[in-house]
Amino acid sequence: MNDYLLSVLLGIIEGLTEFLPVSSTAHLRIAEQLMHVPLSSGYWKMYSIVIQLGAILVLPIYFRQHIAKLLSTFPEGEKKDCDYLTHPLSLVMIAFVVTAIPSFLLTKVIGKNLESLYVMGAALLIGGIVMWVIDATKAPWEKAGPETPGSPIHTWKMDDIHGGQAIWIGACQILSAVYFALHVHDRRWTTGRNVTRGRA
């Protein structure tokens, strides 16, 4: 396939999946495999990561008003009840650091697994099931609203997130990458054994 046409198709896939609760990188790599792009190629690995810059650079434009509010209210917050550690901007940075450190330490292993359709497919399947279960469980409470007695949902706005939640969000962001990097690096793995390890 012509490289220019391939870039257009992959760009469309990236644009559609980046803002959905799915892995845009996994979808790109799977699409590349279907289009007979060698997953072991260093160039195409780099391409799959660099192409995401387009979607990332759109974020400051799309969220410009919210970003401006975060910056203008730092550190006391919009309600004047925050400090340097509890302001939403600080919590975003905390979540980022929790995500970035393991990602950096496992760069080579994670990069190697970008060649494996088994890893990406398993991650998409397990992640999809987990998100479906959580959504199905919380949907009735979300529909009932924040004032419902006994609601298990305690945080309805980003401004209400606390430090522990920021750390948990960052940990969940990196959890799948760390899990598969550590447990799937062994080429003799099986799905059943992997799931058993994850539960241990």
C-alpha cells in the first residue's frame, strides 16, 4: 500500500480512537498488522507513537478555557479551599508522575511488546470487560445524581479530586502497561496463567 494512503488511514484511526476510552496505540498497531506493516520495524514503532502528537497538541486548544481556569486559580483554587498540593493542577501533575516513572523504567520492555498482537488483544479485551463492568455498576447511581442517599460515587467534579485519587488514577493509567510488560515478556505465557498471576 502507498505510504501516503497508509498514513491517511492510520491518521483517521488515531483520531477516532484517541478520545475514546480505548488504546489508540493498540488499535494503530493492529491496523498496521492488517495492512501488512511489519510490527518489528523500528520506524513503524516510532510512527505509531509520534502520530499521537497530533491528537495531543489538539488538547490545549480544546481545553483552553479549563486550562486557563486552572492556571488562573492556582494555588488557592476556584473555591479558595486549595493549596499547592491539593489544587487540581497539582493533582494532574501527581497523576502524571505516577504514570511516567514506571513507563520510563519499562520503556524497552513495553516497546518490545508493541510487536505482540496477543498482548495488545488481551489488554483491549480485559480492559474493555473491566470498563464495562464498572460502567454497568455505576450507571444507575450516575443517573440518580449526586444527592442520592447511599451513592457509592463521592467525586462528581475534577475539582473535588483529592491526592489519593490522583495517585490511584495515575496507577490505573500505568497498571495495564506494567502488568503486561512484566507478565507477558516471557514468550511461553498463556492467557489463563497470566490472569491467575494478576489475581495473586
